[in-house]
Amino acid sequence: MSRHERGLDGHGTDNGSWSAPRLFLSGFPADLPDRELVKFRVRLFAMLGEIIDHYRPGPFVLSAGYGTLPPRPGHEPSPWPAQEEPQPPSFSTVEPLYTFDQLVLPEETVSRLLDCVSLVEVAPLVFDTWNLRSIEPHPSTAVNFRGPPGTGKTMAAHAVAHRLGRRILSCRLSDLESKYHGEGPKNLAALFATAKEQNAVLFVDEAESLLSRRFAQPQQAAESAINSMRTELLMALDTFQGLVIFASNLPHSYDAAVESRLLHVDFALPDHAARRRIWQTHLPAELPVHEDVSPDDLADVGDVSGRDIKLAVILAAVGTARRREAAVTRETLLTALKEQRTPPPSSAVPDESGAELSELSDEGKESVAAQLRRRLADAKGDSDSDTDAPA
């Protein structure tokens, strides 16, 4: 015990001498090692002794503890500031919005979707009656719909759920992420638990990041969080008994462990016959259309998705109603489709005459490249001259 712990009750100067006040420290949890407590006391009392010897304060009480602060005389207890608790996301299921009859897809894609449905429908026969559960205790079907945006992936997921007579639980990766470290995997586990409780088809949209390869050496907290969620996903897929549908817009390098558990269904932009059917289904009989509107002519415009066509019809109808015109015309539909497909303007590189690079011929582009190389060489030469010049 230090001299400051053994100190006298009083303090002050008596014949020029200084008596340090008694120091005390109590209330440590009983389950802490005695050796660590002794080390802590020695270090604390040594520092306090130096402060008292230097500043010679009046009597004071030093409290140590954890949790609610002890009350001071005449004051109410002062609790620690309330900590914000993470709120778990709420997941809810909905009735499917589309059926198989509404899908306009190539026959091979529809056949692949029906295979996915059959995997769920025959599961009782295959795994219970035929006892394949002995080799796969938790049979689950994980499917990845991959293809360009607007090609019907979300619509197909709803149609599959409708075919199975189940509700659908939809979410995105942003619904699972959290600013609290470690909450993402918990949210993912809660998502699968909700789908299991409600016997729903689980649909995870925009799943590129979740399905991609894990970071070998994560450098940031966000990368570690994504790795944890991917590990949780693997465990969830191994124990979930139901249908999980992922949707990804862009080709990615999927994590090998995840890809080995997925069945892929590819979605592509519609061909001429499919575009014609999509135009037909998106021009309802109640919509007033001009006699020059023909699904065959409209289908001649290629490189469009079903979503492009749907938005073009909506925009054309809204514009027609706003202008108080009698019917939607072919020109109105084509203009709306063109505006929907027009990419944003990109910055062009002009040459010395001001012409944009995108408008130049191959010879003109080579000339611009030669000019840039000359400028870089001149700049390098000037830099070398400045370096070699005497101070």
C-alpha cells in the first residue's frame, strides 16, 4: 500500500510539513483477478500522489466505477448519455404482382424458370418419399437471374412465386446494410428467418455486391462488413429450405462458394417477335391510339428492353393527355422511346480547330493523337531544360 493510501485523515501544514489526505478506492467487481487490481491501485495512487504533492488540493473524493454515476450531495444521479441502439429492419411479404401469362421471354428462358418451379414442387417427393434428405438435410433452391436492366427479372420472380402459390419477400442489399458494425449479417439472418416463417419466395434484387468474391485482405470496415455478410449468406443458403432468387444486372466474378450453390437463368434483350408482343400487351384497348400505330412497325426499333417500351407508352400517354390530343400517335411513341434510350451527353475531346473527337474521321482522330503526343513531348522537353538550367 502506497503512502498516499495510508495517508492521514487531515491535511494542511503543521510546522511546515505536508500531510496528504487519505486516498481510497473501493467497489471493484469481485471476479477480477487480485493481481490486476493491485497493479491498477499502485499505478493510480502513484499518479494521484504526484498531483497532490504538486498542487496540494483540499480534501476530495475520487469515485471509480462503471454504469450510473454516483449522486453528489444535493444532486440527482447523473446517468451516462443514452446510447442509440441499432434498429433491426422490418421485412414484409406481398402477394405476387405478375403471372407467367404476362411474361414475354424466349422459350428457353421460360423453360428454365419452370425447371426452377419444379425443383420446389417435387421437393417432398424427392427428399422425403425417395429419402434424398439423407444426403441433403436442408434442400434449398438458390437461383440467380442475370441480365441487362429492364429484361423482366423482377417480373419473373413474381411470376414464379405466383406459380408456387406463395407470397414474395423482396429486398435489396441497401436494406441489409447498417452503420453499426456487425449488424449486416444479423439483418441477413433475419431476412431468411422471415422468409422461412412465412413460407415466402425470397427475392434479393441488385445482388451483385453480395454475390461477388470476398475480399482476401479487407482494408476498410465496409469491406470487412461485406465479407461477413457473404459468409452469413453461405450459412443461410445451407440451412434455408425454400426458394431464393437473386437478380444481378451486370456480369460479375461471383464468389466460388456462392456460385456453386446457384442455378443461373439468363435474361436478354427481346428480339423482334418479343418486342412485338410487348408492344401489344402495353397498348391496352382502352388507350386511344391513332390509326398509324402498328406493333409491327414499333418492333422494328431494336436494342430496347421491355421496361423501355413500358416507359415509352406511359410517357407518350401522359404527353397526349397534357396536350389534350385525341389519340397517341406513332410519332409520339417513337419520340418517347428515343428520349428514354438517349444516353447522357459525354464530354468530347476537341482538337485545335474546335471539332469534337466523336465527329472526326479515323484520319482526324490520328491527327489529334499526334498533336497530343507532340504536346507531351514538348512539355517533357521544357521540363528537362528547366532541370538542367544553372541556378
